[in-house]
Amino acid sequence: MADQTYDIETRCCHYVTDIVNGHPHGAVSVPIYQTATFAHREIGEHPTKDTFTYSRGSNPTRRELEDTLASLEGAGDCVATATGMAAIALVLELFNPGDHVICTCDLYGGAVRIFGEIAPKRNVSFSYVDTGDLDEVRKAIQPGTRALYIETPSNPTMKVTDLKAIKKLAEEFNLLLIVDNTFLTPYFQRPLELGADIVVHSGTKYLAGHNDTCAGFICTHKDRTDLAERIRYLCMSFGPTLAPIDSFLTLRGIKTLALRMERQSENAKVIAEWLKNHKKVKKVYYIGYGAMISFEVDSEQTAKDVLNKIKLIIFAESLGGVESLLTYPMTQTHRELSVEQRNLLGINERFLRLSVGIENVNDLIRDLDEALSD
Ligand SMILES: Cc1ncc(COP(=O)(O)O)c(C=O)c1O
């Protein structure tokens, strides 16, 4: 059992619940409670942290995962959803017609897609600015602005937002601060400790870590029990909760989060330096830690050659898993953006995004070198 007095590496690999006393039979690995419903012990029983009535509302396997992520993020509460998009969609339910949200300009394309969808239908509007520039954010604030929605580093151009500074602005204008922490995970960045109200995750990525399951999370600040209650209520009502088997896989993934983040980040540092010195690479986007690198090559043909020639690295969407993946944002993750938006951000036909895995770094470089050769 690992409480907050233990360091994050320890909290990744030990459950929050006391295995000996908290789980029947003392199973060291939390069982997959593959059940839709639970027998009631008495009339009028309602779900609490320790009593379960129906798996849409709560389930012991999912609860262990939620408690684990709450512990890692330093959150008051956490709900686990079927995907990262389900988490983001649920957060949008917090807004009312007339509300306005300021977002980081290069968000994950799926977030842009649903923001664009609901804006006309629900009359919630969104502005996109470089949230790394506080003056830009300040200028975008309107009377109806309710929240700041930040990805840092952003996807895919790795723009960094100073969360402490933006929190001050959020406080000044009484805005909700929401941060998508998918790229760095609580191992490298804990936005709630810097004052964010809500953290969302695509758990599909580093947290689950093995490209074998989808998952999402919404974590709330310890002082925002109002938000936590509302989100649990919405989650139970709409039902986008994570299945027991996927909760188990994500929990198992998190056990090695610290090791994987260290190794992936170490590999990425070496690869970013190598790319900077390659004659066909014109620009490298890397923040110095974490394992996401974007880079621009000299021509569209080179970009296509690299995608066709890689043998070890896999040409695929997604990121954060143990296998390295190369993505072509223009036709994959960011195809929803207009050409003008893409050009403004530099997401062009020469732009590639690499999620660095845990392989031997020399093997990865050999693969890139061969793919970049004439
Ligand atoms: C930063 C970020 N947030 C959210 C999502 C959506 O997550 P999911 O694919 O699990 O729905 C993604 C997916 O790529 C992402 O990269």
C-alpha cells in the first residue's frame, strides 16, 4: 500500500488500497471485476467509495485505477473514462450556452473537432491562441470567458505554457484552468500542484503505455469537490466509464510508468540531437525532456520516403507506448484542421511527429538513418 508519503516511482507500482485488508483474498494483482452489477446487502444501499452497486457508476478494478491516478497527480478525485476523448467530451458538459473557452492553438486534432462541433450546436465558443504568450491570452479574454484549456507541451509543435503564470491570470479573471497532461504525465508534470482545477489525460498513451488499450482520465483539484462531484455525476449519467479489463491493463501499465518515462526520455534526447545534425532535417521541436519529438524535413518527398522506409519504427497514429511510432500529422492526427490553421502552426507536408519508445536507441537511429538516406 503506497500513500502520499512515498515517492512517485513507488506510488506507480504499489496500489493505494491495502491489499492484505482491502481486497478479498489479498490478491497482489487487483482482480478484473468483470461484473455489471453487485448484490445489495441492504435496502437503500447507494454506491460509496467502498460499496459498489452497478459498474457504470463504479467498479472495484476501475476504482483502484482512479485512486492510483489521483495519487500520482495529487488530485482530490479522478474518474477513468473509455478514451481520452470521452474525458474531454465530459469536461465540456461543464459549460453552458454563451460560455467561451480559450485554448492552446495547436491542440490534439480530435479536441479541435469536438470543440468545432459543439460550438454551433451548444453555443459554447472557443478561441485558439498561443497560451505560452500571456498577453495573447489576456487579449482573448471576453466577458463570457469561463476557462483556459491548455496542452503543454502542445501537440504537435511542442509549445510550452508556463502553468504557474497562467494560473495567476486564471485567478485574476476567475477562469477554470484545465490542462491536458497526456504528453508529460504526472511523472514529469503535475498541473494540479501548480493550481490547475482539472487535468485530463489520454490514458491510451504513456499511462497505459503498451499500445494495447484506450483509456481517459479526469482529475480534479483537492479543493474542488464541487467539480469532482459534478464530474462523477456526469460520468455516471452519460456512462463513458472505463471497462474493468481496460482498467486492469491501464493499472498494469502504470506500474512501469516511471521506468518507461525515464528510458523514453533518455532515448528522445539522443535522437533529438542526432536529428538536429542531419542534413535533411530542417527543424527539430523538442522541449529537452519527455519523449515526443516533431521535426521538419527538407521536402515532402523526404517525409514520404521516411514513412515508407522505416522498418522498426511503426508508421501509426498514437504515442507514448513502448514501441516507437512515427505519425504524419497532416493526414493523421491533425487532418481536421483547415489548411490555413495548419500552415499557421507549421504542420505542413514536411512535418513528422515521432513518439520515442523504449527500444535500444542505436537501433532507432539506424532505422531513421536508413529511412533518411538517398
Ligand atoms: C494530447 C491528447 N489528448 C487527448 C487525446 C485523445 O485521446 P484518445 O485517443 O485516448 O481518445 C489524444 C490522442 O491522441 C492526445 O494526443
